[in-house]
Amino acid sequence: MKLNDFLATHDTSMGAFAKTVGTTAATISRIADGIVVPRKALMERIYKATEGLVTPNDLVGLYCVSMCQPVGDTQGKAETKTASIKTHIKPMDTT
């Protein structure tokens, strides 16, 4: 779920949410609009504050269209090929 959608659904202001996760309303606004990507610690706080509804992938705009699977399992050791993974990821819709 996108952060803007979470805030709207839960009738929460950016300022109130910012206080909950320990940052500023301006930072939350930039994150929600996709202008900046938060650092790992802030991503974790956002994830926890939203009870997992806004994931780190939501914050960076990476979404698996289908389950990402390892390719070419040989003797129990899966080889992951970048080209096959790229086909499962679509960019974030910024509209």
C-alpha cells in the first residue's frame, strides 16, 4: 500500500504520522510523493507504524507482479538470474 493511501484510509495527517515515526511532516511528504527514499531505520519505523501495510517495497516502488522464483535449481542450489527477476518487477505508479 502506498503511504499516501495509508494516511488517507486511516485519516491520519502527515504531521501526526511523522511524530509517530520520529521525523518531520516535510520528510513524510517527500517520501509519500516518491521524491526521496527513506533510510533503512525510517523504513522499518514506517513498516511497524503501519502494521505492515506499507512495506519497504512500497516505499521504493518495487512490486513483484508474480512470485519471484529462483531459476535453474541444480542439486538443491538455486541460481538466481537477474534478467528473470527484472521481468517480475514493475515500476511504481507515481500518479
